[in-house]
Amino acid sequence: MGYALRGLAGLATAGLLAFAPDTAAQAQDRASTLIVAEDVVPQTFDPIQSSQIRTWYVWQLVYEGLVRAELDGGITPMLASEWTIDDAGTTYDFTLREGAAFSDGSPVTPEDVVFSFERLKADGLPYAQDRFKSLASIAKVDDRTVRFTLSAPDAGFLLNLGSPFVVGSAIMKADWVTSHDPKQEMLGTGPFSLVSYAPNSELVLKRNDNYWNADKAAKVENLTIRYMPEQSAQIAALLSGQIDMMFPSAESMLQLKSVPDVTTVAVGSTNTVRLNINTNLEPFSNPDFRRAMSLALNRDEIVAGAFLGEATPSAQIPPSYSWGPQLSDLKYQKQDIAKAKELLAQAGYPDGIDITLNHLAGYATYLDRFAEILKGQMAEAGIRVTIEANQTAVWLDKQNNANYEIMTNEYAFQADPLFYLMPRPGRQGPTPQEMADLIEAAKSSSAEDYPAKLAEIAVMQDDLVFPDITVASRNAWVAYTDHVVSAAPDATISRTFLADVALK
């Protein structure tokens, strides 16, 4: 470890001049600025136009929704101060908070809320639209009230409305959108507002002085996010004081744990790493073939090798949800090579088969290691995997057009746990009717019965190995220098906690 740290110190010295302040004014700004490194640049600033986790991190710093869903399933008022639900469970009236304003000082109006959701329904990515399929209409009731009418009761509606990542639920200023490009600019109600963006390099935000919640206003005056794809460069920047915080990989975390003046924090997350399956294609449409793939995988070895022990084996429902089925009670969440070979032969491939993995290259080292371990484990059962490493644009195109056989993926925190279980229309084959029926029954159930209904779906998904194979729920890591007082990330791995970070 001593040798590794000397190497890191050398990197820090080599990169020291890159962002060093050279004037008194810059030094003063540096004292009031939190500088954070991220690996992946945002695809877009438009909160209805991406399904990529790393892109959402930007939205949630600037945009907010009417409510916020908490990890325990509770709903916290945000831009809406209160709401009522009719007896049929299909009409929701939200009262807008007195004093809620955009960062330019203009008030949030019912027209803005109506516009935001009508825009989602008309132009949103299917991934975002799917969260509000039950939304039939939205209308202004009076100067402070908005009515959402659902086509049928939806137990997950409020949860989706409250996603901390504001996927499809961000409230946008109607007249601002008509004269600006929301893919490249942002104007929201959140704790930060946009100052500037240098593509692929740096995003500069400042505290929103018009923020409606004075008690939750950002503690730092300025927030700068630097996009640095190489973890080694981030570590060098952290040690030289060019950045204050990074989100290290497992291997970087191991290096940083013993570095003086660097604090590391690990939290178990709700993110799940998965193997998506295109069931439009043979033999992936065959449940026995999918079962063989799942039985070929040793989740404990994947956790140890891909995540360096910093994860937990997981089915579709992450282990942080106590009501989810236990792994020991599921049939296809364990390795059984003999049974996998038997099912492979039963599916018509006694001599094995060659398949291709659409792998997202450069996204995370744990995904790269997972792909290699997966290849070796499946080979034991006779499933010979070719890894096709694709950059984000190609990987997404193959995903969205169902132009793949299997693919590595990661699902972020889902405010509505149903979305850990939902099939992805357009990305794979049709949902089995019995599963579709269970999903509809869950959506129309009461809030009290909802978890039990979702657990039933999870058991069925294990049996059919559909819509995907989930392998692990990974830890999340944060490292920061002594310029930061403290940082408290949570299991959602959202970046909203950055508003609570204070500097020394």
C-alpha cells in the first residue's frame, strides 16, 4: 500500500497546476466552492430525455417535483404543500406551495405543472413516460391547485411522482422552455441553478438564492462538477486539492482508505447490476434457456471478483427492501452447473451455444469485471459468450432498438419498487400474460397490500427468469478531503446530499 500511495502522490504533483488559483479572487471563490468529480458526462439536461443514471445526477440538483418519495415509502411535500385523493383512487388534487419559485424568482404556477406533464406525455422518452402510464389528464383547478386524473388506480403513482431523480416528474417553467433548449440549459426550483457548462469538461452551479425552503438551502455558495473519466486522475486531483470530493470505484476506495486527510464513506445501495435479455430472439424466448443462464452464475464469486466484496447478491428486489423474497427461497438465484447443462440440452443445445453480450464499456470497472466473470461462468455450462464492448451511444442504440442478445446494465434507485420488476417494452419480447396480470393487480391494490403483491411478481420473475437476471446490489462510495466538514450519502446514491455539504 505504501508504494501505491507514493505513486498517487506523484500523480497529484504532476497535475497540481491544472486548476490552481492564481489570484486572490480565485482563491476566495475556491474557499466557497465545493468541487466534485464525476466519471460520466450527462447526455442531456432535459429531465424527460435519458434513462442513464449518471445523467440524472445533474437534473436533481436543479429540478424538483411536487413531492419526494423517501426510502421507507413515505411521501414528503415539496413544490406541493398538500394533496387529496378521491375515494376511487383516480383523482389527485395538489395544492402548490405558497412561495415556491424558480431560480429566476418567478412563481411556480399550475400552468407550469400542466405544461411539464403534457410535455412528458407528448415528447418524453418511453422510459420516462412508462412511470406515468396511468395518467389520463392534468388540469388547472384554480390559481394554486392542479388535478391529476388517472385512468385507473395506481398504487405507485405518488412514488413515481416523488422520484428523487425527477425522471419525468421535474417541474419546468413553461414560458422558459419555449425560448430555451432544455437539452443544453436548465432552469428549475432546486437548491442550485446553472451558471455555465463546458461540454465534457465542467459544470458550474451556484446556490439558488430564490430557493423556497430556507432551511434546506445549499450550504455552499458554488458547486463545480468536473468530468474526469479516469479514476487515477480524480485521485490525483483529490490529493492535490484540485477537487474536494469523488465517487471512487471499489479499487480506488481501497487505495484511499488509508490516505491521511481523506475521509471515505461506504453505503449499501439500492442500485442493482443486471443482465438484460432480448426475449424477441431465440433461444432467449425459451424460459429453460434463460434458467440455464441464471443457474450458470455464481453471485458470491461475482460479488468478490467484480465488486471486490463491496456488494451483496441480489434478485430484482434489492435486499434493502425487507419485504422482498429471500434469495434462499428463489429457485434460480444460485449456481447449479449440472442443472444448467440439463436445461440447455432441454432447450435444444446439448453441445452448447455461442451468444453475444452488448457490454457498456468505460462505464464502471465493476461492470467490466462482471462481463469477464460472467463469460467464464457461463462457459462452464456450455454457453460461450463473446463480449462486444460498446461506447454509450452504441450501447444505448442497441438497447432501445432491441438489437442485442444479452447486455450488462445497472438500475438506479426506483422510488416505486415496481420499476425494479417492470419489463421494458421495446427492449425485449412481450411480457408473459400471467406476469402482466399480476403487475396490473399490484398497481390497482392498496398501499398496504402493494409490497406483498410486488413480492409475488418477484417470485414469478425468478421462475420465468424474465425480464432479466439480477446479480448484485452494489455499495456506493464517497471520498472527500478535509476541506469538507462531512458528507452523508444515502442508499439511493442520488446527489441531492450535495446541498447539505458544508466547507471548512
